Amino acid sequence: MERLQLDFSCISPEIDETPEPGETAQALVTRLAQAKALKVAGTGTGLLIIGSDQVALLNGSIIAKPGNHQNAVVQLRAASGQCVHFLTGVCLLNSTTGILQTDCVATDVYFRDLTDREIESYLQSERPYECAGSFKSEQLGITLLKKMTGDDPSAIIGLPLIRLCEMLAKEGVKLL
């Protein structure tokens, strides 16, 4: 949001992020992005509220946030030499009109073949234990990668700014 030079505040909505039975990854991130925005909407009117959520998929299975060092090691070993598919859900809620705009932006992240030493060094440096896929591309995690592909390079950090700018424009927000 700082990149867009907008005034904002962050509120953690504390919602249950458990997938529903049979729910696809795309449905999950869009549902959670909406749920986060709607929960925060109770804090006031006249606001534009952004909700966002992200999941990583390896070989079609959702990779949970690792939560600790051991799980992150396992995740990065599994991602080594592989493509991890990230889905980032974004929702913009106009708390006055109730209008919701929701989308899901995909990014494919191709990891290099990683050594155990590289994984350990990276994890000790950044401790990305609350990050989908166990890495942060905006920091040292970029060194783990071969390439990334997708329509919005900002989506991988958890908020697809290109898509958000389109949503904000529909709400009359002039960024320039």
C-alpha cells in the first residue's frame, strides 16, 4: 500500500482459514479474502477495505504455512527444482455501498535445485515460518528462484497491486 502512496491502516481480522471440504484453492483464497474484508467492515463505514489471502500449491496440493523451522525445511526441500503455484485472493469492499470486488491472481514460482546448506542458511536468515511456501520473494528468498511468471509481480508478496489498482479505480480512487 505504501507503493500506492495511500493512507491505510492494517487490521488482522483473526478468521478461521481452514479449507471447507472439497474447496478448491482458488475458491479458498477468494472466500478468505472476502471474509477478512467483511469482518473488518464492522469497524466503520465510509471505508474501502481490502482483504487478501494466499495459498501455495505443489503438485496440486496446498502447502500450509510452515509455522516452524522443521516444516519449512521439509517444504523447501520439496520445492527444490519444482514449480510452486501461488494463488492470491484479493477483495475490495466499499463499506458504504456494500459493493464487493473479488479476484484471484496466479503466479508460478520456479525454484532452483537447492542444497540443504542453502535452505538452512536462508531459513536462519529470514525465518519465513508464517509465509506460504516458506519464502519471501521480496527479500533474500529471491535467491532460491530460477524465475517467476504471472500477470502481476506484486501478487507473490500477498497483495496483487495491479489488480487492486483496477478495483480502486472502479471505486473512484485516483492514484495519479
